[in-house]
Amino acid sequence: MATKSAIKNSVNAALRPWGVQVIRGRSSDPAVQSFLSARRTIAAAHRAGLSVADYIDQRNATPGTTASTVERMLSIAGLSGHVDRVCEIGPGTGRYAERVIAALHPDVYEMYETANDWLPYLRRLPNAKTLPADGRTLGHTASESVDLVHANKVFVYIPLIVTVGYLREMARVTRPGGAVAFDIVTEDCMDTATTNSWVDTGSTLYSMIPRQWTIDLLSHERLTLLGSTFAALNDGKTEILVFRKL
């Protein structure tokens, strides 16, 4: 018979991607701590005299990383000026959304976010449209309707099968000629120092997905790789892959 501890651990493994955990007292799981309270984070940013995006960058000891990530992502995608529609999976604090909106001025910026406490903040962004999020699909976005669909710091945490479902959805909603961008932990992110650090700290937060396997998977969805770049991750890095839909 499974012990209470084993059952609790199994439940928590399933709940972790949504920042929820069955605990007694305060959680020490970094996966749970990484999901930030909207009220506390916005208040802390105001006290620091910073935007939420800049506060998050500073908190993670990577100043300027959000702006540079968006700039490189859009450069690889060949996007600039005005676009009709953008869709983002898991905007969270809105730090990437703010930069993308400022660069592309979309008529509609669709967002799928499961953290309800961030929704009022996200809805204040220009032309923002928050859509019901089930944590697996883009069910309220029409096929071949968006110029760019992207996800940042999302697929590094969630189970593989959920990521694959999202990747197929991203391909579905992107118009021909549009771009798909996301970051994952690939084998190229796993140098010896990073691997040793994760082993030494007992980290089970991140999941690695093979780079070529991902490219091959999306080739069946009419997506061709345009290029990639790396972005900072706590105790490591992720690879941002950018695709064009044929």
C-alpha cells in the first residue's frame, strides 16, 4: 500500500506546473516558489521604482534579459512594425507581452494564462485579450489566424506530453508565413557545470527536450526552423527556437 508521503509526492508532481502543492506549512519546492503572487510582485516593483518586467529581471539577477530576449526572438522571426494578431501562452507577469506589444503594436494580443491573480494586470496591456485557459490548448483561437504565437519560460516546466500538445496548437493557429517561437531546455543547454549544479541541488524543476526531435516533430506541422538563440534561466539557460509556417 502506498504511504501518505508517496501519495502526496505523486499528487504534487502532477500539480507542480500550476504552482500548487499539497503541504503542511510553507513550501520549499522551487517550482512552487517560482510562481509569483501578482499582488506582492506588483507592490514590490512599485516600491523599487521599477516596472514589473525590470523588477523580475533584477530579482533573477539577469537585468535586461527580457528586452534582449524579445529583440532577438523578433529579429530571427523577421517581425517588425505592425502585425494584426499575436498569441502568447503563459504570459504570467506580462514582461514579454509588454515588450512584444511595444515592438509590434498588434491589433489584438491574445493571452492564455492559468494564474488568475495576474489576469487583471494583463488586461491593462494595450489591445490585450485574455482567453479561457485550460492549461493544454489554444481552443479559443481560430486556425491560421495569428502572425506570431510564442511562449517564454513555459515549456521548461511542464510535462512533455503537454508541451507537444501546445506545439501542435501553435502550428494550428499560425497563419502561413507567420512565426512560432518558444524556449526549451535542449541538450545544447546542458554543459557540465549546469548538469553538476542541478545534480548537487537535487533540482527536479526543469525538463529537457531533444533539439532535433523537436525540429523534426514540427516539420510535420509545416514549420521550418529559422534560427535559435539562448536565454538565461536560473542555474542555467534555455534555447529559443523560432519557426516559420509554410
